Amino acid sequence: MQRRCPNCKSVNVRRSSRGSQDAAQPFYRSPYRCRDCHTKFWAFSRKLSRRIALTVALVVVSLLVITLIVMLPEIGGLTPDSAAEVEGPQPNSAPDR
């Protein structure tokens, strides 16, 4: 996807530098300048967009894994109490009389 100048719609644009007057612009926007009409404009940073997408994907996958770990015993019908019954008495425990 190429950047387009909002003024003349040209794709002949380049990254521009941040000046002292640009300090108020958010960090997630990058400056661009049109080579045809010399208009400076701001667009969302592609690097940051990729990082945000990767972070969201990692959070979603992590939540799914945590959910599976928590829900797996319940799905299989095992609870801590029933798991103890299946295992039988502990080796160090005294037999019931």
C-alpha cells in the first residue's frame, strides 16, 4: 500500500523529518512530504501498526492457552476431588480400619 498525498493524490511521497513545531504530534504518526506539491502530511506508522497487531495476537493466544489449561480438567470430567478418588490411597497414608 503506497502513501498518497491528501492534497494532490500523488504517490510521489517520501518520509519527512520531524521539526520542532511537530512536537505535539503523537508518536504513532509519521511525517511524509509530497515531492510534487511539497505538502507535509501525517500518516499512521506502519511499524507501530505491525507491533500493535502482533501484541494483540499474542494476548489473544495467551488468553486461549490459559483458558484451555483452566478448562481442560472440567472438560475431561476430572476435578481435584475425583482425581484423588481415581488415584486411590496415598502410599504413606495408613489403611482405614
